[in-house]
Amino acid sequence: MAVAQYLWFICRVAKKYRKEHWARCVRNLLKIELLRRDISYEQLSVLLTKEGIPDATPHNLKNKINRGTYSAIFLIQVLKVIGCESLDISDTRV
């Protein structure tokens, strides 16, 4: 029984690591695009609000982006309002 519990624990840790890894990749991807365009959270807030996207305060955006666990919808909304037409994800390591 101890071996089974150990393997279960290892699987959970590995799964958690993969999720955190991908969250970090997504977070960095969006932050890089904002830096490339010299867009602050305040400016992003204005752009998203103009598009009718609710709760786009600079504070909320910073927290959401730093978590890196936002939806694909949010990612596309941000990329659209900042004028990003393509992404290079070749450096995203698994």
C-alpha cells in the first residue's frame, strides 16, 4: 500500500508541475507581447474597456496575467487589442 500511495503522490506532483510550467509559459508569452509594444497595465485596461470587456482594471489585469491561468478567450482579447497578429511559440519548452 505504501508504494501505491507514493506513486499516487509522484503523479500528483508531476501533474502540478506540468500545470505550473504551462501557466508560467502562458504568463511569459503575454508579458513579452506587452513589453514588445511598450503597453502598461493601465494602457491595456483602457484598450480592453473600449472593447467592452468588463473588470479590466489595471490591478485585476496585473493579477490575472501574473497567475497565467486565464482563459484562451482572455488571451485572444488581449492579443487583439494590443495589435498582435501572430505569436512565435517555438521557444515554449515542455
